Amino acid sequence: MKLLHQSYKRLSDSLKTDCRQLCIILTLLVIAVLSYRWVTFIKPAGTSWQETNIQLPNSEELQLYIDKKIAKESDIESHTTDHLDDIIDNQAMQIKLSGLTKNITIDREPTNKELNEFHQQHKEQYRQESTFHFTQYLFPTIKFGAQAINMANKTLNTTPEKRAQPMAKVRLTSQDIERQYGQGFNQKLVALVLKHPQQLPCWTQPVTSKVGAHLLCFKQANIGAIPELDAIRPQLVNHWRYEISKKQ
């Protein structure tokens, strides 16, 4: 009787173990089926797993993308640079320039008297652009050397009928004149025109430049105005500081 009871117990335990294993297997099968159903439900029909993989760009495509980004940023930077003058406030730039001038020259502010005297002394340097229309005789130093002025005076003392034909008419701005004939020649022309307020000068006297001696006959002259002191005060103060520092 005891042996029969032990056999029954062993059989019962074995059945329980088999049932537990069977339940586990069935549970796993149910999970697998549900998982498959869920995946097939959310995945578009006709799409394979290979097609759903993320396609990474190759090296050429990646480089092309980078180049486009760089080009776009360069365009933005160029566009910003093109309009930089419109963005930067002129007054702020003058303040920065004044600060730099102080650091390399002197930081003292000129008195009103000093600045007025300096303005009177250097006002021609601040004259606005002039325009001249004239014909001329040019006696270049490369040809006549030190005799260029003498040759100009000789032509001036010759009757107009016996003179050679002058050079063709030219129309030049202040900047053109300084570029062609050297610094200071524009101021000589301004002074010559202002010396004859009633009538434009014509074959009056030789005027020298870096290229030689000139005899001029003005057809038209538009002399630029000299700005008032207050209109150019920051530039004038910087100029004054620079000139004063050279004397120290």
C-alpha cells in the first residue's frame, strides 16, 4: 500500500511538471503570435524588412550635402558683408576711431580756439569734391627736366596764333586729378580758380605737378564746399591730435 502511494505521488508530480512546461510553451506561442500580428498590422503592406531599413548616404552624397551647407552659409555671410556699411552706425565708428587715435597719439581734447585755428589752417583738406573742365599745354619733366616751367612761360609769352594746339579738353574730378598729377595739384587748381572769381582763368600762369608744368584754360569749374567745423569735428579732432603728437 505504501509503495502504491509513492508511485501515485511521483506520477502526480510528473504531471504537474509537464503541465507547467506546457503552459509556458503555450504562453510563449501566444506571445509570438500576438507579436507577429502586431508587426504585420503596423508595417505597410508590400514592404519587406530590407526596404524598411534606414538607407545611409554614401560618401559622395554626404560630401555634396556638406558643400551645399557651406555654400549657403557663405552666401549669408556675403550678403551680410555687402550690407555692412548700412548696418554699422557712422557715429559709432567715429567714436572707435577717436579711441584708437587717443591710444596712439594724445588723449587731450583741443580747446575751441585750438580747433578753430586748426580748421582754418587745414580746411582745404576737407573741401568736398570739385570738378574741372579744361584744356592744357603740358610740359613734362621727363622731357624738359628743370626747363619745364621755362618752356611753359615761353609758350605763354608767344602769341596765340603761333602756339601749338593744346591738348584735348578733359573733365576731371578732384580724385582723378590727384591720381593723375599727384597730391596737392587739386588744391592748386582750386586756388587758381578762386583767384579769378569774375572769370575762369585761361592761360594765366604755369601750374606745376609731379609730372611737369601746366598751362590751363578752364571751360568750367565746380568748386566743392568746405564743411562747417561742427560737421567734421570728430575727424578734425583726430587730425589735430595726430599733428600735435608729431611735434612732441
